[in-house]
Amino acid sequence: MADSRKYVSEEDLKTHNKPGDLWISIQGKIYDVSQWSKDHPGGALPLLSLAGQDVTDAFVAYHPGTAWQYLDNFFTGYYLKDYSVSDASKDYRKLATEFSKMGLFEKNGHVVLYTLCSVAMLFVVSVYGVLCSESTWVHLCSGGLMGFLWIQSGWIGHDSGHYKITKSPRFNRFVQVLTGNCLAGISIEWWKRNHNAHHIACNSLDFDPDLQHMPFFAVSSKLFNSIWSCFYDRKMNFDSATRFLISYQHWTFYPVMCLARINLFAQSFLLLFSKRKVLYRRQEFFGLLVFWIWYPLLVSCLPNWGERIMFVVASFSVTGIQHVQFCLNHFSSRVYVGPPRANDWFGKQTSGTLNISCPSWMDWFHGGLQFQIEHHLFPRLPRCHLRKISPFVMELCKKHNLPYDIASFWKANAMTIDTLRAAALQARDFSNPVPKNLVWEAVNTHG
């Protein structure tokens, strides 16, 4: 019997990659998600980044089994011509199916409860130290504890953005706003938008926002070409001022990380005040308002401006550890320019990611980032299972000759600094001309 199916070629599919004309393929079937992209829970960016491609592996990674039943609503009636699946993708999908049969995606363990309890305890002790002690050292320690609170609340926000940390969707949302907006001053919707783009385009210099830190940091000399940020929708200029900052980035990395919280505060408000579609905009604003009431009020309870500044610097510096952790997993890994390729999903996630080796009793400190490769391949998997599945992922990488990079916390720091130093030295190369800047010229004047 003749095949009555209608087919489109890969080249034809690639032409449907724009807002208003957005097609994707899943298991060889073509879907038109042009209108759905506006309502996609993960935002339009992930769909736009992978538009015009077969996205089966990414769909498997980010969606539960119940999502498959809705696909027929978007089916165009076309199939992808000469559709094929690589051996690595076949094994990856089998592994995802096995984990699903084991119920790992639904079992959260007690990590969330323990973390919430630790957040509550840190909050109470920090506030008690400020209000009930006159010791400067106690006030300093209270500021440090506030920083640890933000770190732990950050892990909760990270987890809740990837999977339901509670059985009730409403309570899940409540925990998100409480730990993200109210306690940490960071919009959870901003984080979701940023983090989803990062996962989809892991280590793409022009698509991954987690590598776009100009003018302060550049992990590759490719950024010196002033490439276009597809996330921020603007050019990342490598001008003379940027060259000056990047030339010393391996020295400024840790000091800047101590103040990185300020950027997160600013980015949260920039999104909420923008014209972009933001879910629960009023809730987001209210949560941030709660933070900007209680935190300044707590700081004002300290006896003098010296201790107030000390408290703020201590809390920001301690939570800077988490900002460093975010960088360790990717700064020293392989980078590329261009959109992510869905048919290379497994390889791109492993090549752009670094695991951190640590004993199990230190898992609380890393919040799941120590198994970043596993997390990127199975983002819906609760972090309490990442150590359990690690041997399976390692075996799969070995089988298909894919990288599985792992280093100690201290080694990862050294690798990150080495990457920044290499780019800094390249930035000092005057054979790469940039627009003149009086500050740069003055600093480098000789004679």
C-alpha cells in the first residue's frame, strides 16, 4: 500500500523558525506552535530557540508523560522526511523512560521540607541576632546567616521552577513567591525566563544569558566580536571600557560575585516594568514589595550606619558563594556561537557542563549543582535522585564517547579563573582594535 502521508524536508522545516510561523518536529511529526508559544508555560524563548527542528529530546527532558496527549492539537498533518534518531538519543530516551517507570520524577523525598526548615531557622536566628543582641560580632554573623538563607531559598526557587516540589500547584506557587520574591528579593518569573533560556541553549554565547556578562566578564574571545544577544535582544559591545574591565576579570571575579545580588534585583524589576508578558505580574510585584519592606526595616534596627553597611556587605558576600557556584558549572566548559541544535541535545548538554565532586554529606551546600550534567539532561528530576542516576549517565556518556567532566570545588574554581585569565590576556591584545576610551588610553599611556 502506498504511503499516504504528507512529508516536509528538514530544509523546509527550518524555514518555519520565526514568531508567527513556528514549527517543530517531535518524533517525526510536525507541529505548528506559532500561537501556542504565547501561552507556553516555559515562555516563547525555548520554542523560538529550537524552532524549525526536531525537538524530541528537549520535549522528553522538559515535559511529563501527560503532555503528550495535547500534541495532536497542534499537528499539521505533515511528517518529517527521512526522520532518523541517533543511537545516543535512543539510549537517552530509554533512560528517561526507565526513570519514569521507577517513579523518580514524582518522588521528591524530604529535601524540600528540610530546606524550608533550614530557611525558617536561619531567618529566625538572623532576626533574633539583630534585635536581641548588642554585640557587633553577633550582628556580623547575623548578616552572614542572612546570606546563607538566600542561598538555601535559592535552591528552593531553582527546584520549584523545574518541577512541582509540592503536590498542590497553588502551594507550589506560594513557596516560589515566598522563597524567591519575599525572602530573596528576586522575581521567580524573571528567574524562570532566564533559566529556561540557559537550559535550552547551554553555553551558546549568543543565546545563553548565563554567559552574557559583558562588560564585566567574557569567557571567550569570540565575545570580542560584539555579537548579538538573542536573549537580551541587543548587541554586546566590546568597546574600550569593556576591554579594560575584562582585562582584569580574573582579579575582579570574586569581588563582583559578592555584589552580583544587585544585578538580580535590577533584572527582576526591569522585567516586571517591561512590556513583556509576565505571568502573575501583580503577585511578583507584591512579593518584591514584601522583601523591600522587611529587609531595609531589619537593617535599620542596627545601632549605626557602620554596622548596617557591615550587615548588608556580609549578607551579600556570603550569598556570593552561590553566584560563584552558578559560574563553576559552565564558565570553563566548551562554548559555541549560534542557536542550539536539537539533534545534538545530549552532546551539547554534556559538553557545556561541569560536575562538582563532593561527598554526599555536602549535597546541601551545592543544592544539586554538583550533578549539573544529570540535572541538564533530566531537569524535571528532583535533586535527591541526581546522585542515584549519576552512574547511569556516566556509563551512557562513556558508551557514546561524550564528555563527562567532573572536578572538585577548588579545582573548578581554578579552572574558572584560568578561563577568565586566558580571555583577559586576549583582551589586552591591541591588534584587535576597538573604539577609543579616554580611561583606557590614560591607564595604558607610557612615557
